[in-house]
Amino acid sequence: MAVTMTYAGLVAATDGKALRGRGHVRRRGNSLQVAVYTGMDPVTGKQHYLIESVPIGSGKDAERVAERKAERVRTRLLAQRDAAQVAKTSATLERAIEAWFEVAELEVSTRLGYRSYIDRYIVPALGSVPIKRLQVQALDQYYAALRRCRTRCNGRPRMEHRVAGPHQCREVIHRRKREHDCAAVKCRVLECTMHRCQPLGASTVRQIHSIISAALSNAVRWEWIPANPAKDARKPAQPTPNPKPPSSEDAARLVAEAFARDVEWGTLVWLVMVTGMRRGELAALRWSDVDLDGALVRIDKAYFARQGQQIEKDTKTHQARTPAIDPLTINLLQAHRSHCQQYLAKLGITAFGNTYVFSPAPARRRPYHPDSLSRRYSRMAERLNIRTSLKSLRHYNATELLRDGVDLRTVAGRLGHGGGGTTTLRVYVAFIPESDRRAATSIANRMPQPPKAQT
């Protein structure tokens, strides 16, 4: 059915598809509202329209002038909608992401993390949406929904069932077959609970945005779509770094506790404090990387273990570094090395240089799992009632070095940061009160002295 879209002779269309296809004009107060249908919102299921209002002025021909303007606006909005939907493929977002994922050059750890985000969050929500229909508003609403709840629930109370299909919402897994007291023997209880919203962190949503944006940019480069809508989407702001290194007193307690439990564990904690090594770099450290005569430690690889993959790869920044070590650290490593050599000699192992400095295996051919190092350190800190993590020792190292006047470039080099120390200042350096007080005193001494107060 033909539809006349000028306001004066507007005929109400009975064919909804025709009306949605060419747009419509209606009067709203003292203006004409032009609406052009652009499709269904893939997140909320609501219909999307491009809407623009044309005010009706005063005067004899004001309404007729407004009608002509509204018709021009309708033509422009239709062209805008049609241009946004021009694409050479009807591929979905899932297909675009998989195509990009096949050719993307990503680190093993990054690839595994992205794979998890794709399968858990992106594909269930937007995977079936054609990329030519994906709009900025849909991405904005999707990110906002994830920040409210990672399951994108509707906010209504509901039961979170642990399994699909008919089942008992409360089931007791008994540990004994005969009669017993479940509480005494600690029988396992499986129980369905009410849903509690768990929002995704801002950094995780930013990672999800990076995946979508990279896939759509690749689709633009391959001429699948004319433009990337993710470029204009509003991603969460970068979280403000808030490093919390242990105090000097807490660091001393941690070292003392580590040596009291195990000399090798104490040496490991000490080495992290004085070098600022990452846990993966520490796990991959071999005796061939330690130059006790030159007082240097070469760090050029990291051990990675996740989802069944265990490999040695480049450092996080793909840069090798050789931080110097002090005489006390040399003595600790010499003692640890002598102990390892004596133990391996009893096992009949003479090839020593390629063994790991820290290892849970008797032959020292297997490195520690990075997660096991973090868990052991956290348990030790919890016993001392200190809230800290193994990574915070990097914060401690950077903060103490800068406190003692070591220049930023040297500190960044020891930690393995690029960019001239920008990352070191932004993330790893806690606010130093002593330096702040020195700065206040310095500026006050350089200021002209105020005149004496007159009585």
C-alpha cells in the first residue's frame, strides 16, 4: 500500500511492514516527529527507531514549511539507515569473532582468556546477531547489563537451580551408609539458592569490548561491513590503580615467617622482594639464569600453566632483563645452590645448570605452578593477619626503591616495564607519605618569607 508521508495529507498505513520500511511522520505538540524503523534490539527485544523532531514555527505557512523539512529529514534518516545496513555478508557476530580469532596473533594466555569470554558472555548474548544489524546502542546496553549482573538477569527474584531439568532442590550426599549424624561427619549438602546479581568488573567488560571491537574491525578490513559500531560504543572507564604494598614492618614479618617454615621458601620470598619478579618468571628461573659471580639474574621467560597447557614463554612485555642482586641475596642463593647440588648428588644427578632454582620435584626438573606459589603465600600472610598477595611484593619493591631515591627509569627496568616508567608510576607505585612531606617542606623553603604579623 502506498503511503503519503507529508503531514497534511498523511494517510494511516494499514500495512505495518510498509510503515516500518519507509518511516512515518506524526505531530507531537508544536513539532513534527519523524521516525524510521531500524530493526529489533538484540539485547532487550525492543524495536529501534531513528527519531528526529522538526519544530513548527509561527506564521501563515509555518506548518507547510515544517512538513517539507520533515520530508527531507525522513529521506535523510532512511539513507542513514540504509547505509548502515549495507553489507556483503549476513554473517553473525559469532562468525565474525571466530574468523578474527583464527588469524589473530595472540599470546597463549591471552588466547585462553579471550576464549573464555567469548564462550561465556559474548556468544550467548550477541552471537546470533548479524553484524550488519549490530548497533552502538545495543553494545552500550549490553555492557551496562554486564555491569549490573554477569547473567544479564531482569532483576526479579528467582531461584538459581544447580542443574537443569526436574530435580530435588536440596540433596544430601551422605558419607556413610548406616545411620549417622550428618553434621558430625560433615555430609555434603547440595542446595539450590536464590539468585544474587554478580556484576562483571570494569576491566573484564573492557576485555569483552576489545574482543568485539577487534572482530568488527577485522570485518571492516575484509569489507564485510562498512563501519565498526564498537568504535562509538561506551566502554567502562579504566579502573584506577590502587596498589597496596606491605609496610616495611609487615615485609620483615613475612620474610621471617617464610624462613622459619622452609629455607627454600624463605629464599623465594626474599628474591621476589629484592627483584620484583613476576610469579611466572620466578617459576621459570633456572640455575643457568643466575650469575652469582657477576651478581646478576637473567629474566627472559615465564612459566604459564592454565587449562591443561604448561609452557615456557616470553615475559609479559617480551623483554629480557638482568637485574643486579646484592651481596646478602648472593649469599642466600649460594647456600640454596649448595643444598640443591648436595641433594641431587645423592640422587646421582650431575647435570645441575638446567634445573629449576625453585621446584617441588626432588630432581628439580619441574617448576612450581604459579597458582600454588600465590596460594602458599596468601595462607602464610593470613596466618600473620596481613592482607597482601604475592603480586603486592612487586608494589613493595617499586615503592621502596623510589622512596630511597632510585630513579624511575632504573626501577622500571628492574620490573620489566616499558614506556620510560609510565606503567610503574600508574600502577605499581603506592603513595609515599615521606616523599610528600619532603615535597611540602621543599616548596615552603623556596617561597619568599611572609612579613611578620603586626600586633
